[in-house]
Amino acid sequence: MRYPLAERIVLVMDNLNTHTPASLYETFAPAEAKRILDRLEIQHTPKHGSWLNMAEIELSILSRQCLDRRIPDKAELTAEVAAWEARRNATGGRVDWRFTTEDARIKLKRLSPSIEE
């Protein structure tokens, strides 16, 4: 374990249905799974507005636009992905989020600290 003395570990997870505490019980003995779970504080990313979602979108685009064919070796793969990345960055593709700051404040209110004056 990387942080054996940590009292609490904050784990930021996406909302995949396979990412549940039950997966710990599938991997470890029940006592060890419970020990790990008791130390975790799980924070889920928003379903349609996280950096992880943006990364998944970009990887999907890369797959469709660049990796949709056989590439013979690592050197050519590296060159192809670099060329695709340069074109993609030059076009300035953007993600149009419809999740506003106000929506986030309402939806994530329980995660925000309360300030008392």
C-alpha cells in the first residue's frame, strides 16, 4: 500500500456502473475489502461534465479519425498520433458544456464547505 499511515483516502471516480464498493469485495477477502472501504472517501465526477468525460470524448475522436486502420509499428503510431494531435490543437475544438456554474452549486452543494460568519 502506498500510504499505509493515511487515515482517509479521497478517491475521485467516474460514474461507471462497474466502479462500486462491491468491486473491492470481488478482489479482496471480505475483511480486507471492508478495511480498505472504511478508509475511502469516494467522490464521483459529474456524469456529463468532468475532465474524464472530456478525455473519453477526445480518445473516441482519436480512435475514429486516426486509429481506424492498421498501423505497422510504434514509430509510425507515434508520428500519426502526433500529427493528429497537432491538427486537433490547431483547430481549437471545444466541448460545449450545458452544466452551468449555478447548476454545479446546486448539484454539488453537499460537497461545498459551509461558511458561518
